Amino acid sequence: MEYFWIGLPGALLALYSFYLWLDHEEATASRTYLLARALNTLVEGREQEATEALRLLYQESDQDAGVGLVLGSLFRRRGKLKMATQTHKGLVLREDLDDDMRGLIHTELAADYLASGMLERAQKALETAVEVAGASETAVFYGRRIYMKLGEWESAYKLIQAHGKKEGRNVKPDLAMLRNLQGEHDFEVALYEPAAAAFKKALSLDAGCLPAIINSSRCMRYTDKSAKALTFLQKHEAAFEGHEWQYQKELMKIAMRLENHDIFVLPAMARIEAEPDDWRTRSVLGSFLMEIGDFDAAYVQLRAALETAPETLLLHQKMWQLMWRQGENPELFHQYQQLVRDQIHFGATYECGRCRHRDTRLHHQCPSCYEMNSYHERRL
């Protein structure tokens, strides 16, 4: 009996420890279930249900910073910017965060401010994130947008450079694209000299930057340097491999400026002869022939393009434009009508708004996820 009383406290302590272990296991299982549920619903595109699951998980996990970070980002994605900002602002006040997590939360806070249009606050939060954790990929993603909106191109440039140095990777193609965007911004407001300089810097960073090549040529055309644009474009023709139609499109515009049709028509015809299925070049050539009034030749090219890519809406729009410009021509309309009837086979026209399942029939209940009244007509 004496040993019983001596051993009782130890037994009670062991029982209590076992209870705590069971409670921990149940809580862990609950958190695992909530996490699985949140991820599953998020993957399926059910963001409202995912948000609710994450909110429960956030409470069950004693406000885990990682869960809170994702929850705040999901709030922003759903347009609840105030809730997103409050969630991320609350997280950055915590003292138990390492530098990487603190920097990531500040970056997400910058994204919240960016979405809200508060650019100065977004810039401040971003710079805090970079100061704490360095130039991460996420910081570059949002930072580029923030600095571009503020017109601070050099700050964006330095941020990308810092990321490249941190990660030990070549960021010259990224810097070239940034300079190209800067040039496009200047070009849109008719600042042609700064635009040309920006495109030149882009090509010095990446000689194969296709947008910068096209924009450089375009800038020359707009400043009455079409002959120079032609020489420049022909020099960089090799960069258009796989995108030959873009070369033909720019060449067409130069030819129209110089009023020399052979500059474009002869290379385009040679390209089509080499690649008969190149419907994009046929489309460009058809547009050019339509502009100079050769409607019969334009019809031949557009029809051949439609036979190759019959479901391309752009080609149908050009064919409609051709019929409108040519005037009343029942025979042309009949030929086009027959082409559409013979060549085009429309695919699924209805789509579930929940799981994106497609079908040719309108269902009141989705056959994939069983959601009611979720089917709607797709706009092609």
C-alpha cells in the first residue's frame, strides 16, 4: 500500500503526458487535414473555400507565419486588399522570424500596397525587404513593376543586377528586356531619341533581344530613317529564326514607307514557297496586298492561310475586311462560306467555372466536379 502512494504521482504524470501526446497528435492531424484541404481547393481554383480553410489552419497553428503569409496573399488575389495588408502588417511585427521570412513578408506587403495603388508605401516596403533579406526573385518580380510605375528605371535596373549577383546568374537578358520596356514607354510619348537610346542599350546587353530589334527598326521608321531601318533589319534577320513572320511584318511596313513593294513581296513569296504552311507570313502578305488594292491576290493568300489555320479568328477578321473593301461580290462570299463549312470544326463551347471542364453541351450539373449551374458559354 505504501508503494502505491509513492508511485501514484508518477503514474498520474505519465497519464497526463500521454494525454498531451494524444492531444498533440489530434491537433497535428487536424492541421494536416486543413492544410491538405486548403491546397486541394486552391489547386482546383476554389479560392473562397481555400481562404476559409487557411483561416482555420491559421488559428489551429497558433498563427503560423507561413500560413499567415499565404493567407494574406490569397486575400490580395481575391481583391480583399485591406485584409491582405492587415495580415501582412501584423506578421512583420513578430519577433520570431528569420531574415528570409521577414523579407518575404515585407515583399508581400509591398505587393499589397502596389495593388492598392499606394506606390510610395510599396517602394518603402520593398526596399525594407531587400535590406533585410537581399534581392530575392519575388522582390524583383514586384519591384520591377513598382519602379516602372514610378518611372524609376535605374532603381529597377540596380535591383535586377543585385539579384543576379546574389544568385550568381546572368541577368543580361532581363536587363535588356527592362531597357526595351523603358524605350517603349518613351516611344509611346513621342520621345524618339531617348527611346532609340534605350533600345540600343538593350541590344548592347543582349544582341538577340527580338523586341528591341523590332522597336529599333520602328523608331527609325518614325524618324524618317526607313532606308537605315531596312539595312538594320536585314542585318538582324538571323535573330528572327522561328519568328520569321515578325520579320516579314516589319519589312512590310518599311516597304510601304519607302514605296518599294518588291522589298517585302519578293522575300515573303520566297518564304511561302519554302514553307507553304506558314500561315502567319501569308496573313501579313494578304494584308499588304489588300492595302495596295490587289484584292484577288490578297484573297488567294488569306484563303491559303485559312486552310492551314481555319480556327484563327484574326484570319477571319482579315477576310471580312477584304470582302467589305472589295464591295458586293456574291461569288467571293459564297467561296468563303463554303470554306468555313468545310474546314472549321468547333470544339468545346461550354466551360465549368469551377473546374474548367469543357464540353460541347450545356450541363446544369458539371459531369466532372458535380457543381450545379456552373457551366457557361466560352467566348472564343
